[in-house]
Amino acid sequence: MATETLPDDRALRLGRRDRVLAQMAIHDLDLLVLGRQANVRYVSGTPQLWVAGTRPFGPICVLERTTGEIHLNSTWDEGVPDEIGRDRLYGLTWSPYTLTDVIKGLAASPKARRVGTDTLSPTFAQLLPHAFPNAELVDGEPAMRAARRIKSDDEIAALRTAVDVAGTALAAPLRELAPGSREPALVGALMEAMTMAGVSTPATQNGAWVTSREHPWRRAREDGRIESGDLVAFAAGALAGGYVGEVGRTAVAGDEPAGAAALYGRSKSLTEKLFVACRPGGPAAALLEVYEQAGEALPPMPVAHGLGMGFDSPVVSAELPRSVADATLEAGMVLAVTGYVWQEGLGAVFTRDAVHITDDGPVVLTSVQGGQ
């Protein structure tokens, strides 16, 4: 995998851009002003530098519907696709007033009637109306979600790469797991393996934890030490080429305790039923119902969420009943599906798999050796 800054593959980025332009037409948007990094890369195909951590909204990317032109906030052209061009780059600045003046100076700004943004900070909520004096500012995130929800064949290939990297990374701590090892060392092995596979940006931080035998969701102990018979959960998330791959498994440290085989059997049965529920036209709520029908308690994390450039829709969680009730699974979605079963006195078996929903049924993209 290349480590230098390169634009995304041409067919991949143009296909994504066409879907966004189609959604702009459906939502009657003349311009899209994007600040979320996943949205910016989805539209522009440009890797963004120095963007680790959270930060407030800024107008990083502007997409024009009529011309398809992109204006991008970048001081240099490394990694910027040729079709964007240097003349449509505008430099980095800490001043929101300067950024607003740049956006105001675009030829399309005074002509725009409806401008969508993927989010807004209080500052830019006041400033952007001055950049578009004749436009109504509306929520552009629904258009972006609709474009990103269904994955093209090129995106599936990119996701397979990210999932493979996550699986390769997860296999490393599985090999090193033993009584006396510690959680931080196992996380280090995971991160090292991921970096050796060419990806130095993890999508998750909590890579290994001993599941509690007394409480369904808590960690077993604060010092991170691992004892014989512990059920140790592993979660690997890799951000490769802008796409997130997630894999989760659970393994026993040392001697397998009595009852563990039955718990793993429950986990396998639950996971297989979750996969079956990933069918086009089916309700997203069916994934929650699988837990209920299996007699397993719902986990605190989402049972499933869309994979792509970050969290895509739908997010299937009992904590979001209205969103789940309205969500239908569609061919072309890729979900990170979570299985979680717990038994007092033993601990928990956690799994996470990437599932591609197709017209012919679910296709599991995950392939990792070891664990359950």
C-alpha cells in the first residue's frame, strides 16, 4: 500500500462525485459547502493532512452543481486530483472572516439560491449568509448521506482492503495473547501490525480488553493484566485510503474455562442470525430483533452501523428507536455487525464483522484467523 499522499483512484472519486451531484439535483442544491473530513474526501478524492482529532466546522470544500467544479482549502497541490486544478485551491487560514471572503469571491456564490452545508458552527452560521447573499442556507447532510449510503463496486474493493488491514492487525495480538500479558502490550502489537501493513491511522483506540465475569459491559480490571481463563476482546479499526475497516474477535487466555465452548456456541448462533437479517428490503430493526429472539441482551454499542468513510447510515441501536424504525436495508450497503453475548462467571464474547448486503444475500468481507 502506498504511503505517499496520492489522490484516490480516478474511477472511484468520479463515481462518488457523480452520486453527490445527482443528490444535489434531487435536493435542489446549487452549492454544497463541506467541512466534515469524510465528506470532503468523498467529494474531492483528496487525502486531508493535519486533521487528527476534533475541530470546529470550516468551509473546506465547495462543490458546484451546474459545473461540477470543486474549490478546495489547501495550500499545496500534493494529493489533489488534476481535475480540481491549482486555480481552485485556496490557502489555509485561522481567520473565519478570510475564509468567508474567499467563498464569497467564487463566481458561483452570488448566483446560488440554495446552499447546503454538512454542519455549521455558530461563527459560520453568522458569516456564511454574507458569502451567499441571494441564497437560502439549508442542511446538506441528507444529500451526502444518501450519496454515501450505497457503495459502488470500486468502494467495495476499497473497503475490502481496509477490512483486510484490520484483520491482519488483529491477528497479531491474538498470537501474543497469554496469561501474564497486558492489555497495552496487546494494543501495541495490533498497532504495530497495522503500521507494517501500510496504515498508521487507527479508526478505533480501545483495541483490547479483558471482559468482566461479574458485569456484562465492564472491563475485568483496571490494571490491564491478563489471567488464565480470561475472555479477552479485540477490536481493530483501520482507516485505509479514507475507508474504515473494522474487525472484532474474542479469545481465551490460557486454559479455556468450563462453559466457554457453550458461550462461543451462543455467539456463533447469534452472529449467523445477524448475517441472515442483512438482506435488501429488510428493516434495520430486524437486527435488534435478532437479539431479542435469541434471548441475548442488547450491547451498549450499536448492533450495526454503515461502513464507508467513517460511520455511514444506518446506525442500528436501541438508543435511536425513531431512526431505526425508519431505516430499510438496501443492496450495496456495507455494515459493521456486532455480536455480543455474556455469561456471569465467564465473561463476554464480542465479534464484529463487515457485511456487504447484495441482491443475492449477505457477503461477509471479514477474514481473520484465530479468536471467535
